[in-house]
Amino acid sequence: MSSSPGDGAGPIELHAPAKINLYLRIIAKRADGYHELDSLMLKLEFGDRLVLARRRAPGIELLCRGADLPADRDNLVYRAATAFCDHCGIEPALTISLVKNIPVAAGLGGGSSDAAAVLRGLDRLYNTGLDEEALTKLARPLGADVPFFVQDAVAARAQGIGELLTPVPLPPGLGSIVLVNPGFAVSTAWVYGNFRLTKQSDPYIFSGSLPGDKLVFGNDLERVTMARHPELIAIRDELLAAGAATALMAGSGPTMFALFKDREAAQVCAARMGKKYKQVFLTKPLAE
């Protein structure tokens, strides 16, 4: 994510990128109920926008545009701001303006990215000078994906429950990306709760470590979400028929994404899908 230059006085404007999982494999289920995974996450140019500004009145004022979201502790952005201020011993007196472009509960990491943007932005706003390691420690209790968004890497391999991150070079030749959200939300907790491990092999997972291994795509969670929402299969098939090199579900879904080497084909596909679905976005990987 990026922020505008500032001297700590603010306001500070931030970009909170969406993400997709180029592959997502579930390795095992732990005794504490969490799942061990192996995934390659990629930040996108498409995302939310936040503005952080100081104000005279004490407290945290959270303004949300573009989605019906809570503006209190039930919002991950609010909790991120609270965690930061508690850690730094700051009495908060700020306004956070959030413009939501990323669909909610869509598998694109919007809430996690927003929270990470707040952590990084407040570090600038208050001139606290926290390094990436300190910000990552603050990010971990907020959610499994938040540390990925706190860090600078555009692409990273996530292991463990998502907390073990290894930055990797941006995979070459990804081209344009079309996102299609069908217009309903899916609970990540529900998807993981209904996932059943099998002994089947996962041929799309490389056996070595990046870089140097051939990357093949796949998402173990598709079989859970698609079983309940078979319309996602139809979206995938339409994206492939439009010339996509691959089409997969993003995270736990329900957003589908398609990779196109040819931008014109991606534009045509996005325009066609936009006639059926309200939330269709044409984007590309976030610039390194």
C-alpha cells in the first residue's frame, strides 16, 4: 500500500490494495481449529482509499462510504487504530475516512488491507517510527491476512496459518486481471469450517520454493464454496471461454478472478461480465 508524503501532521491518504491467491492449498487442520495452509498472495492495483487526519475532539471517528459497515469496535479498521494507539501510548484524536471499493466478504482481503493501511498510516501521522517488524506484530492479532498487507512485498508465500510470510518476486506475465463478484457475501469462517481434508494430491502446488519453480494455479477452498454456490462454476467457465489463461476463486470466495495476457481481451471480458454483474473490476498487479 502507498501513502502520500507528509510531515506527520496529516491528513494522510492511503491506498489499501485488494489481493488474490494465485494458489491456495490447505495442508492440515490444527488442534486449535485453525488450518495450516500454503498460498501465494498477490496485491492488486484495485483497492480501497483511506484518509487519516487529526482532529481536536478526542476519540476515533470512523466514516465509511461505499458499504454498510459499523463505525465502532466491530470494524477492523477501528480495532487497528485502537491497537496502534494503545501500543504507542497515544490518546487518539483522529478521523478515519474509508472509501470502500472492495466488496465486503468477497475473498479479496479488503478488511485486512484497510486495517494494515491504518497501522502504516498512523505511524506516519504520529511520527512514531515503527519498523516493519513492529507493525507486523501489531497486525497479527487483527487477522491472518493483515501482516501481508503491512509488509512492502507485492507477492508473498504464506504458510502456517498465514502468518509465515516469504516475499517472492512478482510472477512474470500475469497481465490484466478481471474480478467478478456475484453480489453476495461468503463467510470465511463458514468456508473453513466446512472444508474437509482429503488425501488427494494437489498437482498445482510446486514442490520447491520460489523463485525457479513453475507456478500452477489452484484453490482448495473452491470445492466448498462452489458446492453451495454453483453459479461460481458458470462464472469461471465464462471467463475461460473469454480467453482467460486461468480463472479461479479468490480466497474463500465468492469473487472469481481471471488472468489475461492480452489487455484488450480482458477489457472485452470485463465489459461483457459487467452487463450481468454490478461488481466487475479490471485491474493488474500492484506495481513493485
